[in-house]
Amino acid sequence: MVGLPYDCLANPLGAVRLTFEKALASGSDLAALDGKDCGTTDLFRQFLFDHGGLSQVPLLNPSTINRVIPNTLVRFRGMVQDMLGSEYYVGAYKDGDKWKTNKFADVSQCPLDASSDMRIWERHLFYCVPVPGQNTWAETSNEAMKTVITNSISLQREKRPREDDATMTDVNMTETGHALEDSSNSKRMRDEGMSPETLNSHKIVTEGNSSNSSLVPVDKNPFSCLVKIYESPESNIKLNDVFEFVGIFTFDPELTVGRDDNDELTENFCEDSLAHLPPSKVPRLHCVVHRRLGANDFLSSPQLELKPCAIKEVREALIEHLAYVLGNDTMAAQYVLLHLLSRVHARVDSVAVGKLSLNLTCFNKESMSVFGDRLKRAIENLLPSSECLPLTIDYLNTVPLAPKKDYNTNRLVSGFLQLAEGSHLIIDETPLQTGTLNSTGVENARILKNMMESQKVEYDFTYYKMDMASDVQLLILSEGKSNILPADIVIPFHPSSADSSVGANEEMLKAWRCVVEDDLVAARQVDRSLGSQEFSRAYNGPINVD
């Protein structure tokens, strides 16, 4: 078999150039290559999946970003926190008699002047962050880093010749150039039911030297990535989806070169340079392949298959473990397992079919410090992502829980309740004291109740509000029945022991995770009497179990 003509891992831009040239040589129309796959995706899929290259691709995260070489292939797993619309860039330009491409690169090598022969193409921008609340075991191993980061990244950041374009290599395509960006970010969140915003005039920015201030994180997330999608329609990616992106990594924290204010082509389209910040603030990933991830994709042993007889034993062991965690309260353990198995399978009118929120009562500050912490750790060991929210009057009155649009930065400011599908949320009401809710507190309480009842979170766009569908398992721990959050099932917690031997080995945890993530299918393999109503019942008010 003939090997690939380019090293897709170390020199992906060379592979992009190769497929572009082949497409033109085969008679493809240049105009048709805008937003169309000219063979790049097939080439990288062949490398990643047919040749086993995926295991060699390093994972991009806070601990590896300073060791990954720019313009190489990386993987990034994250949640789409904001959809930034379209960016227009110089996709192809003519160099003498030959057409070249800037696809999958930040910048253009084409000189921007009135006589330049070029084509303006479009790509979609997505602001992505690590999955909120992702637990340690769900993080992908970084062993793949060994093949890519053995050389010092400083060698890639030496000053390169700027006058002699002939010295530029396939990898070294990050010198001064320009991209045309759509500042309106229209077409945003179309499939989430949102109306597009008014289209403003385009502006040309120097992507290699500056970036729109809206690309800089406005939240407290310590790591983020700007993902640029080419062939895939924007509608295929939705807000809060979790994806694995494989693409060409560009990032240079030392790049501070300013824009040429004398550029005649850009002077009528650029905003004030103060509105732009260097791209070193947010790394870029030019995506060549992406896939949506579910909870099963985060299992460390997805190949683990359990036979029905083994599933029964694993389920019994899991209930026993949860019972130990809950002080030998077997009934509470069984309801917790059913709660962990719940998912939103469908939506009928305002009913989220399949949700099963749970309120465990009879907790206080003392029992929370023992059994509440145990339960939190047990859930962290079972589910890929989980969060805990200690509820107080002060917190409700001061911290907006839902995302809100900031029109000054044209960004969606993330809120605590912007969570990925399949996340788990423990709400601890034991710190809640008597007090008065202000307008923010009342709004937060209403948003939490709406999420509990209909699995929707209301996003604030200032001029209007929009309900966004969610699928988050909600567990309330409280002293008495929660007056703020009406759970589907309310049961008292009655521990009879404080035995601390609640550990489990890694192999058993892997088996439990498979059972939990297989939810309805795995459970019904164990007990055929369990019907859809037990897991996907219509909401008829909370059930109180004495």
C-alpha cells in the first residue's frame, strides 16, 4: 500500500494544500470549493481511522497547550458554550498562474491590494470550553503526547523571514495576512429556536495579529478554544453539544504584531484596534473531523460488554455500594439508582418524558458532611460530569444562574446552569436559611423550578428570553421537602450506620459505569418487568415515599 504523501500529524497544512491542488487538477470549479470538501476530510479520516492515527493525535487541554507544536494536528473535547456565527476569509488566491489556498489556516499569504486575485470564503466559529463538571476519570489519557511534544516548541516560534515568501513551507503558513469576519454573528443558534440578529457591515481583521474582543472568555473558565468549522453546516452543531474536534492547532502567546493602519483595503472595514485583542488569548482549532460525544464516549472501557446474568450481579453490587454510601438505607439507594438511570427520551408538549428528579429529605449539616459528601463522591465516580450547588439566600440574590447575552462584547455570558446533556446536579439546601429574595433571587428560584419541572433553562437575551432544552439529572438534599424545587419523587433518608468502608476497585467502577450509562436498556435486561413508565413517566406531581 502506498503511504500518505504528507505527514498528516506534523504537517497537516501540507496535506490540505495537496488535496486542494488535486481537486483543481481534476477539473473542480474553484467557486465550488467554498464550503465543500475537496478531499481533505477523506484524507484525514484515512489517516485517523484506517491507519490508526487517532491514537497519535495529542489532546489539547490546559496541561498540554504549552507543549503542543503549532500547525500540527490535535484533539479537543469540549462543550459548545457560544456560537459566534460566520467568518469570511481569503480562502484562495492566485500566485502567478497558480491558485493556492488558505483553508484551515488563520491567515493569508496573499497580499491584500486592489489588484489581488482572490476568493472570499466562509467558515463557522464556535467558542468551546471543557465539559463543565467533568470528572477526573472521564478525561482522556495524554499518552499520545509523547510522539509530538518531544521537541521544544520554542524552535517553532523563532522569528521567520517576512520579506521572502519563497522561503515559506507548508507548515509555516502563519505569517502576516488578513481574514474577513462577519461581525454580526447571524445565523446563531438557529436550531435552538432563536431569531437571527440583524446583519451588520463586514469588517476585515488581521487574524494573525488581532481578534475580535468577543473571542476572549468573559467567564471564569480557565481554558477555552475557538473552533473553526468548514464543510459542516452550522445547523449540525448546537449550543451545549459536546464534541471531539480534530484539527490544526494555531496558538502563539508571543505574537503581538500590530495591524498596518495604512492598509487601503482594510481601513474602511476595520473597527477600532482597541476592540481587538491578540489571538494568544484563545487558541484556534481549524477542524478537519468532528463527532458528537455522548456519555458512553467518556467511559474508560467502552468495549466492556456485560451479559444479562452479569448485569444483574453488577446492578446488585451497585445498589449495595450505594446503600453503604447512604448508611445502609437500601430504599434510598434504589431510588438513587433509578434517578441516575433517568434521561429525557422525548418531549411531549411541556413534558420532558424520562426525567426523574429526586428529593432526599431528613438531611442536616451534620449528615451532609458525612453522607452528602459520600454520595457526591460516589456520583463523581459513576458519571462523566457532575456539579454541586450549595443553595443560600445570598447566592440566589447575587449570582445569575442562567446564561445572559452581553451585547457590548457580542458574547453569551455563561451561567452555572449552562451544562452539557447528561450532566448531574446536586442541589444542597441544608445551608438555606430564612431570608428575603430580591428580584435576582426570585428569578433564580423561578429558573431552577422551571429546569426541575420541564428540563428547560431560560436564557436571557435582554430584549427577549428563550427556553433552551436541557437534560440534567437533579438531586435535592434537604432537611424537609423542598419548597423551592418540586421534585418528581420525595423520600426521607434514614441511615442506620456510619460505616466508612464504602470504597470500590477500578474494575467494579468500570462495570457500574457501563450499567448506569446503558440506562433503560441495561436495566430492562436485568428486570423485564420494568416498563417505560418507570423510566419515562409523564409528570403528574411529586411522589412522596414515607
